[in-house]
Amino acid sequence: MASQEAFQAPNNSGLLDLSVVAPAHNEEENILPLVEQIDGALAGRGIAYEIVIVDDGSTDRTRERLVGAMATRPHLRCVAMTNTPPGKGNGQSAAFHAGFRAARGELIAVLDADLQNDPADLPAMLEFLRGQGADMVQGDRSHARKDNVVRRWGSVVGRKTRLWLLGDTIRDTGCSLRVMRREIALALPLEFKGVHRFIPATARHLGYRVVEMRVNHRARVAGETKYGMGITKRAIPGLLDLLAVRWMRSRRRPVTCREVRGESREPVSAAAELQIGGARR
């Protein structure tokens, strides 16, 4: 059972301090260790947090195990994707979209459910966010990965292509471990497949400050990878997604606005300005 220290009161805004969101598809062996490791990293630190697991069309006992754990962990929640293809999920982008809208934290942390991301990195990432005055901390596993030559070369080509087409300098954009302000999470167009690979680049384009931090990387010990390894399953779809993001970026327009008052002609205060889908200026 999780420590009662995990259950802190919400802050004055009515929101929790932190939501930890993790999409899961057929992770029955990993899901409870993930919850335990998140609790181990955050409990007792004075953080009001919750864990939101998005069950993305699992066909194993992932949801069953989550429901069982929720009986003793009131801060654990399960969001189930609907309208998923038979035997499959809707993908990480859609799962993040659902999880972010269910989350109740001022800050949102995301990580994979396969235990390759280390929840123990979260406290340091929160401190780094505050210390850097940033809006997002993006994890970087590149120093710790032990990929073969083909994957290393593919990563180099991918980074250079993103730099050329998007001006994206993020070193490890494939790392799901990140912490961001709530407003960023809600502004991302994650209803489109593949956009989750461009979360830090999109946040920067919206005007937010994104910094990178070294994090741990662990080998998968249970379950199966959900990603294709061949060029037709990975590189070509990735390039198409990259071109789509570039097109969407060229079409994006500012959507900030402010209310105009009547006869008084008094200027609207800065606090009344509505920032819808854009960064704080």
C-alpha cells in the first residue's frame, strides 16, 4: 500500500501540484511496478500529486491490475481509451491527449509505462524546471543508450532532418520522460497521430522555454516493444509526420484575444487577457 504521505492537499488554485501521465498498452507485468516506483520517487516530498494511467486498448490484464491497485491508492486513476481498433490502441499521441485532459496538476509529467523511463528522475526534473525558470524539461537518454550502429545512425539522420525542417535542436525527442506546465499540454495538437514525437519542438514554437536534462535509461525487462524497427515501419512514417508538423506550423496563427469593454473606454487589465492556445508573453 502506498504511503499516506503521498496524499497531500491540493494547492490554493484547486489543482494538484503534479499529474504523472503514462499511456499503457498491454503492460500487465510492468504497470504495478511503475506505480510503486512513481510513489517511491514522489511520496513524502510535500508534493500533491496523482498518477493517471491511460489504458490504450489493452487486451491483457493491465486494466484489471490497475483497478485492483486503485482500491488502496486514491491518487491512482485509470483513463480508458474508447473506439480503439480491435486488439490495438489509438497510439501515444491520442493517449497523451486524453490523459492531459483528465489530469488535475499544474505541472504534468509524462513517461512510458514499460519501465524504461526511471521515475526516480522526476524530483530532479521538477527542481531543474524551477531552477532554470523553464516551462518544460525534456529528458535526454542519449548518453545512456546502447543502441546498435544502425539505430545510432538512424538517430543522427533523424536529428539532422528535424533540425533542417523544423529548426529542432532537441537531442532526444524520442524520450517520453518530460515535465511541462499544464498550459503546454493542453495546447498540443495531439489528436493527430505521431505528434507526440514533436512535443518539445511544438512547445518551443508556441513560445515556451524548453530545456534538456540527462536522465536514466533502462532496458525493457517485461512485455514487448510497441514500435516497429524496420525502415518502412519507423523512418518513413516518421518523415511523413515531420512534414505534417512543418505544414501545421506554417499554418498556425495567433489565437490570443482580449475582451473590449463598452462606453468606459478603460483598457482591459493584463489579468483579463485571454491566452488561448499560446504561450505567456
